[in-house]
Amino acid sequence: MSILNNLSYSNFKRDLLVNSKNGFTYVANIAVLVVFAILIIIIEDDAWLYRALCFIVVGLGIFTSVFFTYCIDEVKLG
């Protein structure tokens, strides 16, 4: 959160970055709750329910981190 203040000198761009970060955080939280609700219906055993949720969330996090690292090009500083 504190690095966002150093990314831009424009207040508008900083506010846009903060709002985007918060929006994506809310969407991620809602997505985890939806996956959990679906898994409750499918899986009966509580231990396997939480294991499956953990594997899905961690796997998706690893995938998105790798995607971001290798597919998003940074602007070269001059």
C-alpha cells in the first residue's frame, strides 16, 4: 500500500491505483467465498473441504503470480 504513493506524482493516478487495488482485493475475497460455497455442496468431509479450498486458492495464486511475472512487460526506464 505504501509503495503506491511512490509510483506516480499525480493524485488522480494514485487514487486510481488505490481504488483498483481495493477493487481487485474485494473481487478475490468474493471469489474465494463462491468457491467455498460450491465446495460445501460437493464435498461432505470437512477436512477434504478445507484441503480442496486451500489447494485451489494457493494454486490460483501461484498461477497468477507466474503469469504476472512472465507475461506483463515493464516499461523500461530511460
